[in-house]
Amino acid sequence: MVPDDPLYSRQWYLERIHASDAWDVTTGNSKAIVAVLDVGVDLDHPDLRDAMWTNPNEVPGNGRDDDENGFIDDVHGWDFVAGDNDPSPSYDVAGSDPIDLHHGTLVAGIIAARGNNDDGIAGIDWKAKIMPLRVLRSDGSGEIDAVLAAFRYAVREGATVVNLSFVGNERSPEFDDAITDAVAHGVSVVAAGGNEDRTGKGD
């Protein structure tokens, strides 16, 4: 299976993992909900619009917490940095590199950009839903409390996978417990590796 997405030929990593062979068997799982904990995700990105998770128990824009989960109008996730219902990237730290605002959208695209739609790239899973949870500021920094709250939200709202494409140098027992709890609820936890070493050097 070779998709018609114009940038597919530049996605060298898909060949490395034999994605086209896998797509011969299945192009995705519509029941997969991947929580992306990052700097936010562009909800209107043309290759991701159809991949956005929607809270089935929340009525958009009515200013109420319809499902009584503690979050008002969390139709497409939550911003745990600003504390609102817009998990889109936000430039909130002076001097941040604007390109870093795209990191969460890039990660979401690698996971679930709609393939074979003659647009952009092909994600790994063409049917999965992305649950955007903003836990990092525009400079990539963040607080463990935001990550823990997002973890709890993801598990409670039915995420099947939690993706963590960020790094940190300090061990957190609470974070360990959150991962253990997520796994106990049948959630797969995926973390980035190889970004940098403990001194901040690397690729």
C-alpha cells in the first residue's frame, strides 16, 4: 500500500518500519484514541482535522460542564497550561522559537495524519483519533502537575495511548505512579528517546 500523499516520499522513517507492508493488512484502528501531551496541536490543520478526538458527552460552546468531569466545554481536549478548553499551541514565553509551536502538531501528524488523501503526509494510523492535551509552554518547558493532570484526564476520557514526546532530567514518583495507573487501565504509554543526554547535549 503506497499512499498518494505528496510528502510521503520524504517520510523515510515509514520505510524503516515497513509501514506500507502493515497498511496492506490494515490502515488503522478507529477505536484508537491517542492523547498527545505536548505544546498543543493545531485543531484546524487540514491533514488532522478529521483526526481530532471529540468528547462525546460535551455540548460545544454552551459554557457548561455537561459531562461533569471538571472541565467546561472540553470538546477537543484541554490546555493544562492556561487552564482553558483550547489545546492549540500558544506563544506564551517571550523569546521562544516560533517553530517549536509546531512540535505537538508534528507529533500528531506522525501518529495520525490522514493517509492516501492526496494532502500532506501519511500518518501511521489513518483512522486513530488525537486527543490534544497542552502541557508545555511555547519554549518547551512545563510543570509536572500539568502533566499529571493531563495523564488523569486522558485515562478518564478513554485514551488508549498516551504519547510523551518530551524529556526531563528528574525522576518523579508521582509520574511513575501515573504511568503505572495508566497501564493498569489498559493504556499504552509511549515516550520519546534520544533527544538529549543529561547535560543537554545530543540530537
